[in-house]
Amino acid sequence: MTSERLKALTDGVVAIVITIMVLEMKPPEGDTPAALAGVLPVFLSYALSFAYIAIYWNNHHHFFLLAPKVNGAVLWANLHLLFWLSLIPFTTSWMGEHELRPWPTAVYGVSLLACSMAWHVMQTTIIRSQGEQSDLRRAVGGDWKGKASVAGYLLGVWAALVQPSAAALIYAAIASLWLVPDRRIRRVVSTRDATQERP
């Protein structure tokens, strides 16, 4: 089957996740700048999580340029990813409302780690479905960014229990690795398209 319905479902879930996150941001009770400053931790948590959701959505779009056809295993792997993404509003709210306390910050890191692992499962499932000549396998190569992300999340979860602000910086640093969509995928797509256009 084509991947169009899978992408449409993902778009819908991502939109709902973002909506839930912003609705969790309650306005301050006061009407002064000091009152507004009181909700800064919640806003920063929201901004970081929004960046992560945007990264997943953007890279998901690029990934499926190389997977126009999917099977049942890929559908389930994508749903597995959406499950973990759907928990980000909960962990974001808990961390933001408790101003980077150790356990909320650690659980937030665990949710990011789970999303990363789910992405890896989906990636592996797509590659297996494509066979030995997988375009996606050729594009991701050794997947150093994926491996570095997992190591970073594990470090962040540990740091959260010792120094939560350091964990938040680690989570932000990992996000910065992924802000630009993977150029390897763009190169493989361009090469494939050029090959298909040859007479």
C-alpha cells in the first residue's frame, strides 16, 4: 500500500499533540511582568518540546520520500512512534510545572529516549521491508546521529537526577543535531529521481 494514509495519520496526531501542549500553558494569575515571568519554565519546556515534535514531523516527511510503499509492519512501527510522541505533552507539563525538578526532568528524558528508540524501530522495519537494495539503508548509513542521540538521552536522564539544568541543556543540544533535515536522504532522493528521469 502507499504511505499516504500513514503520513496523513501522523500529520493529524502531530497537530493534536501540539494543540494539547499549548493548551497546557495556563496564563498567569497576575497582570504584571513578574507574574508573566512565573510561567517562564512552562514556556521553555513547551518551546523545547515543540522543537522536538517539529523535528520528528519534518524528518518523518523526508523519511517517507524514500518509503512510498509500506506494509503492515511499517504501519505498526509508525503507530508505536506516535504512541510515544503522544506522551510528550504529559512529560512536558510535569517538567515545566515543577521547574526542572529531578524526577520530572528525568521522566521527560525517558520519553525522548522512547521516541528515539521508536524511530529506530520504524527505520529498521522500513529497511527490512525494502530488502537488500534499500534506499533508506543507503541514506542513513551508520546512523551516527541516531546512536549519539540515544547516548545523549541516557546521559541526560542520569544528569537529571544530579543536576536537572544540565539535563535540559543536553536535551536542547540533541535537538540542535536534528534541526536540519538529514541531507543524506535528500542526496539519495535526488540520485533516485535523476536515475528515473533518464531515458
